[in-house]
Amino acid sequence: MKSVLFTIFIYAIMSKTFAQVKNDPWLMELLQKQGSPLLRSVLDQPGVYQYQLIYTEIKRDRHQKPTFINHYLNVDRNRYFNPASTVKMPVAFASLEKLNRLGKKVTAQSPMLTDSAFSGQTAVKNDPTAESGLPSIEHYIKKIFLVSDNDAYNRLYEFMGQKELNETLWKKNYNDTRITRRFVPMTPEENRHTNPIRFLNNGQTIYTQPATYSDLQFRFPKTKILVGKGHWDQNDSLINEPMDFTTHNNLPLEDGQRLLRSVLFPESVPARQRFRLTADNYRMLYTYMSELPYESRFPAYDTAEFFDSYTKFFFFRSGKEKIPDHIRVFNKAGWSYGFLTDYCYVVDFKNKVEFMLSATLYVNKDGILNDNKYEYEETGYPFFKELGNIIYDHELHQKKSVAPDLNRWKLTYD
């Protein structure tokens, strides 16, 4: 008990001393009291594990209008973590908004053919995983959320173009977010160039997007972002220096949480922060954010590899458990360089429970990046699983004056 009180006292001081760090002593107390020795050990070493956590309570009034109450732990938008695949989430949102700007003749289902016009680029003319055999915006979005497909992300990055993508997000007040690269080895210059693209209808071209070049001036940090004590480079050589992330993708935890909320509950954020999406767009996103690999026919996934919780870190990922039918998790997770991150909204239809949970964690004991020796299984996934279970158990025992109507989240899957 003394240890718990001391930790809470330290975090209370930190909250007042460092304005940019957000902490809620109540949340720390809850996790310390309910946590295992492993969880408490991680919580006691914020400098080592670089964790950040946002737990969002959702309370409904008698008209079902939600109010969001955020509880923070060690949240600091100035502390960098590699967002990995979580940047695929805003790219998917922005791609649908861009489609809507193009007009009704091009839809998310229109076949999308990608050509190449600069070094490092590759073309896509077909997609055998799609029912039609052809790639499309919708099919790419599906693969992004179901299994975090990298090529699908690359193709939407190319559709958006680096400049338009970032300016779209900055106009919505995500000023610290930057998306500078594909998930394939390329130089910064190659990532500024994006491919020519064609959309078809019955085999005929209905829209052509030429190759684009981004002249965007990023506001990279003046102080370099250096992680680790060494790293393996693209030539498989060990470099005994930290890895430089200064120009890499960036998505602060608060921004990722707000992005997710802006699509799940668009009416809860200012109009300028919403994506201009249609009812069909929202339904598509909700479906693929919560669909499980075994529920998909196209693509058909090997469920031994892509198990239920493959991209669902909270509650389940550690043991690869099957997710109960009465629970749905709407989320986007990412993992890379020892960083694990997940943004999620959880609904429990049986017990009338809903909440949001976002977290990031760094597990790299040897300090070497790109060696594929990260403590995901030993520390990372168990940390997320236990966090999720503690918050879920807390929610189960909360008495709410108005039970949430969760019918909008009951969706039809493949």
C-alpha cells in the first residue's frame, strides 16, 4: 500500500510540475491495486517502457447523447513513439473523404489500378484476394483493419499523395501528426513521389490521377529524435548508434484517440475536425474496424496465423483467445521497432458496456532496433491484455444512470 501511495504521490507532483505530461492519480491507483507484479513493474518504470495510456469513460444522457471523460497516464505529446501501423487509420479516413470530393462517378468499390512513374514504385493491376479480382479503395481499407496489410496502406498513401494527406489532417487540427513514408524501403525523395492511378467502370477509365510530387515543408523537431543504443541498417550492418526517427511518421496518442472518436462519434467533435463521410462510408469503416479475420471470405485468411485477436491487443492478444460473440472491438493497432500501440473502442452487448482505451508501450531490453528481438510476447502483449481486463472489470462494476443503446454497433459481416 505504501508503494502505491508513493507512486501516486510522485505522479501528482509530475502532473503539476510538467504541464505537458497528463496524469490521473486515480487511474494509477486502480492499475496498481489490481495489477499483477508484471504490470506494476512496468508502471514503476515509465522511463524504460515509455508507456502512455488514455482511458475514456462514456456516459449517456436520457437522449443517448454521449459525454467523454478522459483519464490519462504519462501522456505527453512531446514524447515520441513510433506509431507503426496506426497511421493507416487516418489514411483510410482521408482516402474516403477524398473519394467524396471526386464526385459520385468514382466510388470505394471502383477498380483502382496503380501504375509506376518513379524509382522504387511498383504497379498494381489486379488483386486475387478480392472477389472481383481487382483492387479498390474499399478492399484496401478492409485489409488494413483486418490484418494491418502494409501494401494496402502503401496504395492509399499513393492515392492521397503525401502533401494532400498531411494538409488534410492539419486542416482538422492534427498539427503534430505527420505521415511521411510508405511501409517499404524508400528514400525521403521517393516517398515524396506518388504513382499515377486510374479508376475504372466496366473496364473503361472514368478518372485518372497523374503522378504527383510533394513539395510540403514538414515541421520536423529541431532536436533529433534518437531511439535505442544501436540498430541494424538496410544492409544488415549493425550501427552502434541510436536510430534517428526525426523524419519518420508521427501520431501522438491524443491525436490517434481523437481521430478514432471523430469517426465513431462524429457529432462529438467540432465540425472542422470531422471527415466528410457518407453513411455508407461510416458503415464500411465500422464493419472492417470490428470484423475478425475468420469472418472474411475475401480475403480468406489462415486463422492459424490471423487469429481473432491478431490486431486486438487489449483483453485477448497475449493468449490468442477467441473473442466472445457479445464483445466487439473497433480499433487500429500497430507494432514496430519495439513499440506497441492500440486505439480502441469496446462494446459489450450483453452487459451494456462501452469505453475507449488507447495506449502505447516500448519493449526493447537490449536497446538494439531492427534485430527482431523485442519483448512483445513476454511483456508487451500481457501488459495490454491486463490493462484491458482491469478497465473492463471496472466498467462492469460501474453503475450508470442510463444504459447505452449499442444497436448501431450490431453489424453484418461477410
